[in-house]
Amino acid sequence: MAKVTNMLSNTGNPVPNQFVIMQGHVSTFQSYDSTIAVIDDNSYPREITIDPDYFDYSATTMRYLARFLGHGIAETRSNIKSGVYKTRSLNSY
């Protein structure tokens, strides 16, 4: 069963429209209705996949993506550009 929680602001309040979905060993970051990133902790090394069309949609999405990944925005951008994180469409409907 999946567990959905709102991400928290710096003051600890739930942030509307910014979600973490936990299901087994997979964590998904969703901003509004778009899947932004998926972390698969079941693989070694852990696999992180970012949607290249949505990750930088807004400053808010980018800020909470970086928080979801556990580091700053500059490192997030660098890891995407260098290929540390895989990229593929996560929003094919």
C-alpha cells in the first residue's frame, strides 16, 4: 500500500501540492499532478530518475525536488547535467 505525505516547509508546515509517495522501496516526488523524481532504494547503488521536462518547472518544484533528494539546488542541477541521475519521462499518459 502506498503512503502519501505532503512535504514540509522550513517551519515544519505541510506544503500544498508537494508530495512524497512511499511504496515499498520506491519513493516518488510529485509536484501538483506531475511526477518529478523516483528513488528506487531496492537497487544498488540506489537509482534516481528525474523527469527532464518537469523537474525545473518552477522555483518551488526545484526547491522541493532538491529537498526530496537531500541536498541543494546547485548539486541537484549538477547531478542531472552530469548524468548521476537518470532522466526519462515519468509523465507519459
